[in-house]
Amino acid sequence: MSAMPIDPVLPELCRMLRDPGMAVLVAPPGAGKTTQVPLALLTEPWLDGKKLLMLEPRRLAARSAARYMASKLGEQVGETIGYRVRMDTRTGPSTRIEVVTEGVLTRMLQDDPSLEGVGGVLFDEFHERNLHADLGLALCLQSRELLREDLRLVVMSATLEPEPVALLMGGAPVLVSSGRSYPVDTVYRERPLEGGFGALETAVARTVLTALDQHPGDALVFLPGLAEIRRTEERLTEWLADGRRGPVLLAPLYGDLSSEEQDRALTPASPGMRKVVLATSIAETSLTVEGVRIVVDSGLMRVSRFSPRTGMTRLVTVPVSGPAADQRRGRAGRVAPGVCYRLWTADEQSRLAPRSTPEMHEADLAPLALELAAWGACRPRKRRRAGSCSPSRTRTGSPNGRTADAIACPAGAVPFFPVRRCCPPRVTSSWRTWTIGAATDESVSPPPCPSRRSRSMPPSSSMKRPRSNGTRPLKPFAHVSGAAWGRSSCGKRRCPPPIRSGCKPLCSRESV
């Protein structure tokens, strides 16, 4: 195997995993942590007869890492090295290292909490703080605490702040490795990008043409989504039709592509041909696109956000964070000196977010609630957390109080969740009243019925049982997003009451 920058620290990592059995590894892009660490652990005594799981945030990264490690051993994928992603599995009886996506690990833990036959779990690119990665680490820590003291855990990242994670893992040792990166020149815009629809794609296409004229090598272009990739591809196809720059291959790269098309974007271009890869943030980490010496960064990415107003998840386009921009810039210096064109000004660079927001602070937590209910975590208790905020700021220990450890629910009940609030409202139901209890346990009158807004509603304590016209009484119900619905005294459905912050936890057993 060729020497990698991470090789000098591998003996120390192996020693740490013998005792205490957990470690946090910080290594910059290009150090080789994704491919060298699993192979170095194959000969460890504690892994004899067991598998090693490595988590990757994306299917493309999992397949690419497995293929690269298998080629290092001179084997095909599915022998010693395999992978398991959604709707695609390449493993065999002799598989010792299994590269999986984060949701696959959650399913494996739910089926077998002790992870029999697994000697260790590696969490790669943990700085992305995906919901499944946070949940997987929490479940692995509890499995190690209660069932598997010999389970080895390693958290790896390039831009992660290691101290909070090491504290979460009970004071695990931190190991820092040097990286190998060629110098990369950074070019900023002189003025902020302005314009209406299509302005971003036009600016990106013009920057790509300028970079191809002035610098050698292939280009990697970061765009927020598929629509921008298609429009940029159309412009480049039109402007490259004259052939003055020679043959140029345009290769889109995003998550919904088939594995064959993704491999086409990752493999080197034919001799005499240059390649421009139009990618989303999927190419930001854990991937090396051969031949890339030019990076054009739009500075935008598309993330999912849970809307408290609609109770649905939607995609929004947001600026990248500072660490994410550095990750993208580093793609240009993996094989040779390169250049990075950023479509924002130097002043805008100083205003980028210092870190990415964990998905747990923005996503719909109803699936997480169901996973934890299936796991058996139904009682509230304070747990260690990997955050930098003080416990006194909120009742649950995170900036908005939404952590997996704050979920409380009686056994067998399905918890309901708040939306961007500290806690959901405490809803008490009876045949006569609906009351919303605030943090001070004071009762608030329900909102008026839409058909009787001009009249003032009586206090909740004096509301009478709604009529049912001789049939069963009308019973209120609760929605999974945390908004309580009921019926007013006129028998018509009320609008949902506003969710109040600072309230006590809610579970379905209390609300029905």
C-alpha cells in the first residue's frame, strides 16, 4: 500500500482501541482516514472472527470507499470488503469490513441491540451531524454500556470539534493526524452576485470557461441542486459547442443518479479530454474525483427543514458554512496544486457560519421518536450531550431543547413532538374541556371557533360537553406535529391552538 499521511498515527489508534476501546480521530481531507483506518484494524486481536462496520453519510461514498479498499487488497467488492446501502448490498461469507450508510446501522441495532458478530463501529465524517449518525452513536454508546463492553467505537472527521464528542464518549482520547494537501489558490468575486432567475447558472458557467482557459486539469463545480445542475449543463453545452477548448466531458453527479452514471463522474476522463463534474454537496466529503485541479463553488447548498407552520418538511437553499466551504476548496488540492473560484466576496466569506447546524435542530423528530420508542427509551433523564451550550439555558440541554435524551413517554406510548420549540404543550383532555397548560400550569382558554369569532368564548372550566345528536360523544384528538385539535361548543372543529414554549413533555397516553 502507498504511504498516506495518517499512517504514523495508526499504531497509536490501535493501542487506544485496545484500552479504553473508544477514540476520536481528527484528520484533514486527503489524510486517508476513510480507507486506511479500516484496513489497519483488520489484524487486531479484538476483531478476530468479527466484522468491522464503517458508517458513511451517503450511498455514493459507501460504494466508492468499499471499491477503493477492495482494490488495495487486490479483490472484488463482496469478498473481504463489502458494502450495504439502501436497495444495494455487496457482501459475502468472508466479508470482514462492511461499509454501510447510517440508516442501515439503525436497522441493525434495532434488530440486534448487542450487534453480535461486530467488533467495532467507525463513524466517518461525523461533523455533518446527520440525524441517523447522532442516533447511531447514542444507541452504540448505550449498547456498549449495557450489553457489549468489548464494542470498539471510533468517531472520525476532518473539521469536527473533538472535545464535546470525546466528553460524550466518557472522556475518550483524541488523536489528531496531519494531512497532505497541495497549495490551492482562492479567487473571490469583486462584487456580490446579483440577478434574477438563472443568474447563478450563468455566473457559474462563465467562471468554468474562464478557469478552463487559465488552468490545467479537470473541474469540479458545486451547485445546490439538480435544477441548477441541468441549467448549468445546458449553458456549458451551448458555449462549448464551438470546440475552441477541445473536447470537454460534462458529468452530472447527484444522489439520484444510477451507480453507473456516478462512477462515470468519478473515473478519470479519456486521454486528451477534459472533464467538468457538476455536483451537489454529495462530492464534498469522502470522495476523490480523479484529475480535479479546479473547483468552482457556488456557495449554496440545499437542506431539508421542518416547517412548524405546515407540519411538513421542505427543501430550502442556504449558504454553506465555513467548514463546508473549506472542504470544497480542498478538493482542488488532492492530486496537485489547484485553484478554487468562490462566487462570493471576501467580505461575505467572513460572515459564513462557523459550523454546520446539526440536523436534529431542523428536522422533523417524529421518526426519531418512533425509533427511540422501538429502542425502549421512554423515560426522561438527563444524558451526556455533545453540545457546547450550558444545561441551564434550556430544560433539555440544547439551544432549542430538542435532543434525543429529552424524549419522555410512558412505556408503550407514542411521543408527540414540538416544532422549533423548547417542549410541546401539555394538553389535557376530558369530555368537557380542552386546556393548554403552560410552564406555570395555568390554563388558557381555547381559541374561538372560526364561525363565532365575534363572540367571546367562555372560560375553559365552564365549557360544556359538545352535543353528539344522540350518537357517540365527539372526542378530541391530537396531531403528531404537536398541535392539538378539538371541537368547540358549537360542534365545529377549532383551529389548532398555538404551541407555547417552555411547556412540559407530551405523550399520546396523556392526550387521549
